[in-house]
Amino acid sequence: MRFLKNRKGQVRILEAFFASILILSSLALVPSPVSVEKSHFNTLYSVGTQVLTTLDSNGTLSRLIENNNWTVLRNCVQSMLPVSLWFNLTVFNENMTCLNDVPVSNGSPVSDEIAAVEYVCASSSGNYAVYIVRLQLATAK
């Protein structure tokens, strides 16, 4: 008889049940944050695409490639990027043969996490040529 009137234990079990449902539902409904590596890669990719698009917007990129002017190309890319970014640029023809015989880079890689942007560039001169430009970017640790 005494056990039927004492309902404190039943209320505690119900409280624990509702608390566990609340905790589990909050874990299920809250989205997990985007990983830092993925957003970092997206930022590097976006910066690289912007640099190549800007260089190609007025035909500078194809002109520098046709004239094999790798030093000026390196200086142009370097001036458009933040100082904290490492870059390496490689130019290929349509057969994926490397065209630049000297490194177009600002040093050696500074990180293991490298983002690569491939960009197709068409020649603006009379001889129609297609170039594939690969720009690799990494940040200093």
C-alpha cells in the first residue's frame, strides 16, 4: 500500500527519460560544423581561380605563355597573392606536355595541404592554342 502512494521514483524515471530525449534530439538536430580543412581548401581554390581569371580577363595570361615570359608571369601571380601563400604554376599544352622550362614559383612548399586549380586558357593571337594552367597554393604554417 505504501509503495502505491509513493510516486517519487516514477517521477524521477520520467524526468530522466525526457532529459535523455532532449539531449539526443539536440544532438541530432544541430548540424555539425564544416571542417576547417574543407573551408580552408575552398578558400585557397577560390583565391587561385580568381588570380587566373583576372590574369586571363585581358589576355595577359595567354600572351605571357606564348612569349615564354615566365619571370613576368611569376611576378604577376606573386603580386596578386598574399605574402603568406606559396604558389607553383605549371603550364601544359593540349597534349599535357609541360611548357615552362623554369619553375614559376615563389619557393618550396610550406605545407602538406596543397590546393590545385586547373584553368583552361585559349590563345588570343592568330595561332589558336589551348593551354592548361595548374596553379598550386598552400599557406605557411
